[in-house]
Amino acid sequence: FPSATRCSSGELVQSIKVISDNPHQSIASVNARSIEQLITKNLSKIEQFMNRLDELAIEVKVLSHNGGLPESWVNRWSFSVTQGHRLRRLLQRWRALIDDEETLDSAVVACKDAVEVLRTLEDRLNAEKASYGRSSLAGSRASPMPEVHS
């Protein structure tokens, strides 16, 4: 599992348990023929599982392209699908409040993993939101930015 997750997200790294030793069947009764029969008997379920993984792989690929995630980020950090959705929302907020790619890169350069990237962006955006209402550019009567829930 650890080796596989270096190449893909956790949602796409899966295994299917074909055999199981239990009180009703010992591991000694398992052989190549019985494993082949188990797989053949459950082939349609295995194919459904694989098809769903293919769909997830497409979602992950679309997420990284549509979310505007820089290629360097894809190579450096592994975001789960859920983290990717959260990241996309944070990037939308970033573009609305700050819209500066250099500042974005410098904000996350020291992050070690996807969780830290998300936390860093959220903290930075919350700090920006808090100062927005007091900005001299916005004027003293400007209302604060609305709360955005992730």
C-alpha cells in the first residue's frame, strides 16, 4: 500500500480480498483451483469494482485540470478526491481575494504534505478576509467578506 500510494491517490489504490480463512474454512483448503473458481464466480463484481475505479481516476484527473492546480503541486503533494474538492474551493477564494500566483506559491512552498497545504491556504485566506473590511482600498463602510463554508 505505501508504495502504491506514491504513484496514485489513496482512493485509487485498492485491493480485493479473494480468499479468507475462517472457522468454516481453513487456509489449508485453499489452492489454485479454488481461487480460480472464487474469482470466476465473482468476476462481474470485480469488473464493476474496476469500472468504478476507472471513473474515480477520471474524476481525479479532471479535478486537477479544472481546479487550476499547478503541475508542480500535482508532482509534489498527493491530494485525495475530498482534499481536491476542498483545495478547489480554497483556490477559488484565493483568486477572488488575492489573485496573485507568486504569493500563492510562496504561501505553500514550505508545506510538507497536502494537509499542510490546505491548512496554510485556509489560514492565509482567513487572515485576508479579516482584514478586507478595514482595507483602505475598500473604504471604511465596506462590509466584510461573507463567510464561505468548506
